[in-house]
Amino acid sequence: MRKILTAERTTLVLLVACATLICGLPLMLLFKTGLTSEAGLDLAPLTDAIQSRSVQRALWHSVESSLLSAFFATLLGTGLALLIGLTDIRAKGLLVFLILLPMMIPPHVTAIAWIQALGPASPVLRMLGIAPELGSTHPLYSREGLVLLLTLQHSPLVFLLVRAALRSFPRELSDAARVSGASAIYMLRRITLPLLGPSLLAGFALAFVAALGNFGINALIGIPARYTTLPVLVWRRLASFGPDVLPNVAVISVILALVALAAILLQSLLQRRMRASLIGLPQDPLAFSLGSTRKFVELALWAFVAMVLLLPAASLMATALVRTYGIDLSLSTITIENFEEVLWRQSVTVRAFFNSTVIAGLAAGVIALISLFTAYFLAHKLAGKRRLAGLALTQAEIAFAVPGLVMSIAFILAFIRPLPVVNVSLYGTLWIIFLAYVSVFLAVGLKPVAAAFLQMDGSLEDAAKVSGAKYLYRMRRIFAPLTAPAAASGAILVFLTAYNEVTVSALLWSTGNETIGTAIFNYEDGGYTTLAAAMSVVVVAATILVMIAMNGLAKRVPAGTIPWKD
């Protein structure tokens, strides 16, 4: 085996050390705190926690709501992907953009919008005269309401996975079936769906884990519905500030982490059994003609998109335009005071926008840089390099699979004490949130770059080495330009996700270090509904503008740079 050059060895060691510090070490401390005592490994705290009625109830609620919402999200996301990917409906690009939009909107904003859209005080429903009676129970404050919002939030994840799988199918499969006289329904049942099996399973697992760790919807819907899940239980316990609060929430976080990891492991095992080898180049699948039913299908599809997007958006805007929640919207009651309050008078909101922009942007840039070097070693021919890089990738994937609230507890345990040597504490600063973002979202940015490296011909590096190009020169002049679109795609997804999130920062923020997500959640939790609505409208508008601006750049940047564009 050839000796690894100094620059390569140094880079690889730094990558593994970085992944261990921000991904592996916090989780190890979490499990150590939750599963050990002075005598060593001790499962008694875990046993006691599982025997607690409140933990049992929260665990059941988490598993139940996650399974139900993942099932319905898989059905909905797959149906939309098949409809858009395999038929001749029009305006597919716009439909894809609109279907993916809820995925970019923060879950707690989704919850606030639907609460205001369907409640007795809904300005839109009151204006139409169909609002529930004042004083009646909100229809969303139930298990079914929680499952509905989780389904709407996570079905775009399944849609994205299934649509990508459809586009990777060789065209020969469809051609051969059509030549043999197979109908569209027969092809769907006997060819398409069986081949989509691994993707459907991956989508279900992703939706399950996302719902399991979702904090915003679980808190805003679950608390009034008295349907407490594990993330909400952790948040409540940590807010109690008791003497044993950290060990207590660490044990509950371990339970949540074990459920998530078990789901990912089961998915991986089942996918290996279901995997099928496909021969041929991927091409656009056949567009089956809907014939005379196309107009009705398009009408139903656009009606669904309008219901999912316009009803909550209109209610959110209507609430933001009145002085007090519950007042009917009219020319005499309309006001922009709430927008003036959150944008100009409330220093916390201005600070939150600045903080989120800075740390989400920094996290996206750092992840893109780490992904470039890590993916290079993952695709390397030498097994030693690949194994070390694989160790970094594994830690990043576990950190992403574990619910964000669990990672928050892990980071509190890891950084609550001052750092050795420098004697500086990151706890209570913006930097702990930044590190948590890098840890949780590293796998998101790494996956597309790793895929780009695997598609490259190994002769590129061989030719560069023969020409005398050193490691850093090869990275700068060859691999960085070639993988820039994939790195940019991952960075965009990381920025949009981190910019609006609340699950990771819910337990890490402090006064002066608020994020957009925590500011909106605190407004709603504190009863300032109109201010929460106004800030949510601003956030949604900013997200849409960013996505539209990215769409406008699609023709000027390499293919694959914009995540939701082909």
C-alpha cells in the first residue's frame, strides 16, 4: 500500500476528529449520562424511565403518531410522485415547486397557520360564516389533527425520494411492457411499484424519524390536545430546572434515540432484501396519457395544492392584519401594526433574523467544505482512507437520524462545562447552535457530494498525479470545480432547513441568541398570536423569495445545483 502523503493524512485525521467532536462525542456523553452510574454501566435509570407512566404514554404517543403519519405521508407523497412523474399533466415544474414548498416552511409555522385556519377564531372562516362556534374545541387539538399536520409536513420528503427513483428507471422497462400490451395499471402494479419498494421503504423510514423528532407540531398541537410525545416531555422536563434534570432528560433522550436508530436499522435490513439490479441508462419515464380525464385530474391536483397552501397562508395573513386574534377581518379592523412591531420595534425579532441568517449561512458553508474533502476520501481507492472517511460519514448519519431535540441534549451535556485548555464555555452562546447545525445537517450536505465523486472516472486523478499535481492542487483545480454544483445543492438545502428550524435550537437558545424558530415559537407559546402570525408571514415570504431566486438561477448554473430542479 502506498504511503499516504502528509497533506492527505492531515486532512483525513482532521475530518475524523471533527466528526467525532461534533457528532460522536456528544452522543457518547448522552448515552453515558443516561446509562451509567458511579458503579459503571447501569440500566436501572433506563428501566425506571420506561416503567414511568408518563414516559410510557409519551413513548406510545410518539410511536403511534409517527407510524400513522409516515404511512399516510408515504401514500400521499407516492401518489403525487406517480401522478406527476408518469402522466401527461401540464405545468409539472410549478407543481413540483409548490408540492415541495411545505417542506421548506418550519413545522411550527405550519402548525400556527393551520390552528388559525380551522379554529373558531379563524378570520377566514368567520368571514365566510363557516367557523366553528366560539368556545368549541379546536378540531386540530387531537391525535388525528396531529397526524394530519405531520402528514402534510413530511409527504414532500417521500415525494422527493419517489420522484428521484422514477427518474432513475431505465426507459427500456416501460418500452418492453408497452410493446407486450401491458396497460398502465398493470405496469404500475407489476413493474413500477415493486421496483419502487426500496424507495418507498426509505421514504416511510424518513417520514417516521422526522415525525418522531418533530417538536413544533408536537408541541403546538399535542400540548392543548393532552397528547404528549417524547420531544415535548423532554422539553417540559428540562424547563423544570430540577437538581437531576440533565440525567432525567438524558434517559428519555436515549429512549427516543434508540427508537429512531432501530427504525433506521430495520429500514436498512429490509432494503437489502428488496434491492433489485437495473440494466440500462436512466431516462425520462413514459408519460401516460390521461385522455379526457386529464382536466379533472389537474383540477383535483390544483385544488389539493391550493387547500394545503392557500387556506393556512390566508389565515396566517388575516391574523397578522388584525390587532387581536379573534377579531373579524374588515376594512375597519385591518392594520399593519403587527408587522411594524416584529420588524422595527421588537429587538428580539431583528436579532433572531440576523442570528439565523449568520449561523445557517456559516453552517451551510462549513458543511460544503467538509463534504468536499470527506467525499473525496469516501471515493478513494485505498481501503484505509475509505474506512476512516466512512467512520466520519457514519457518525454524521447517526447524528442526522437521531431527533434534533436529542442532539440538543447531547450538546448541552458536551459543552455545558468550559472547554479544556482555552477555558471558554460555548453553552449559552450562538456558537453552540452553530456547531449543532453542522452536526445535525452534515449528512444532508455530504450525500450529494459523495454521489458526485462516485460518478467520476478514476483516471482523472491518475492523470493529475502523473502530471505531478499535488493533493491540494488536485482538490482546488479538478475536484472542487467538478463537484461544486452538488456541494451548492447540499448547502442550499442545509441553509433553508437550518434558517427556519426550531427543533435543534429549542433547548440551546438563550437571551440574545434567539433564532427565527425560537422567536416565533415563544410568541405563540406566550399568547402573542398576532405577532407570531406576522413573523411567520415574513419568514414564509422570505423562504418563497429565496426559492424563486434560486429557480431564476437554474439556467445559469450547472444542472443539479438547485435541489428541486432537474
